[in-house]
Amino acid sequence: MNINAHTIYKLKDNTRVPSVTTIVGLLDKSKFLVPWANRLGLQGIDSSKYVDALAEVGTLAHQMILDYFKKVETDFSDYSPETRDKAENSFLSFLEWAKGKDIEPLALEIEAVSESLRFGGKFDFYGLVNGIKTLIDFKTGSGIYDEMGIQLSAYRYLLIENNLGDPEQCMIVRIPRDETETFEVKSFETKDNFEIFKRLLEIYYLQRKNG
């Protein structure tokens, strides 16, 4: 099984700061997850094992997409043949979406920190899609949710503060991991979503202050 360690983000003075995913994780996702787990239970499926298996497929498919843009071979050594087969099917759905588009990556998997707001994050893709400056987060999950727009808005802020780019559009590209999921693309506005992110960030630091 492939295990990814969580990235630690630090300011220039070596102060550790939270990640975008940590901040967005303050939102309550149980309203989505509980009904989903209940549906699996009714089908006689162990939701924890199901999640673990799909997570492996999703991790590999995600890496294959980024390796495609980097023009490097993907390392499959940590994955089972079954996981590889499913991830390759996921990757094919991505290629179908990319076909006919002029896609030019400018920055891939860049880690950045905001010194002004004190948070960090790593975004998947910033580049040109048919000539438009675009920020993309590739997701492999059961759906596209509102908090993903909040996450994108924070990545956009990191890009701008660090002079890495200024996206004209921000989107989630969801890659299916099995036949129960569908390919989906959704663009998000970032102004209001970033206001939500800033308030979540305030809550995080208030909680830390109060122990």
C-alpha cells in the first residue's frame, strides 16, 4: 500500500502553519458521509474497506495524471495489479477529457505558504487551458462538494501572493475510480469562497489560542 506523508508548511521564521486541507476540514462533512456509508451498508459492503480500496485507486490515478503532464513514467511498484488496472481506466477518462484541448502546464504540484495569512498548501495544476490561465485540482472521489471551491480559492490566493500566477478560472476535475462514479468538471468562483476560507482560518487560530 502506498502511504503519503502529510506535508509540513512553515513560515520564513520557521513557524509551522496549517494546510489548506486542514482548514477546510473544519467544515462538517458528516451530512454527506453518513448517508453514503448507510447506502453501502444496505448493499452489504464494508464502507471502511471500500474506502481504502478506492483511495488506492484514486491516489494512483492522480499520480498518473500529474506524471502525464511532467512527461515521466509512473512508478507502479507499490500497487497491486488490480489497483493499477482500475487506475488506468480512470486515467483513460482523463485523457478523453483532455483530448482536443490545448493544455500547457506552467506549475505542477507546487507547495506554497502565505506569510500574510499564515497557511500553506500544494496545488495540482496551474497553466493554460485553451489559452486561459487555469487552476485545476484533480479529485478522485464520490462527488464535487462546496468545500472544494473553498479549497480552490485558497490555492488561488497562494498563487497570487507568491507571484506564481493569477488564474482566470478555477476548476475541479473529478476522475471516476469505478463504475459507480462519473467524470465531472465544475468551475468555482473564488471571491466569496475565499471569504469563507478566511473565516475558517480565524476559527482555527482562535481554537489554538484557547487551547
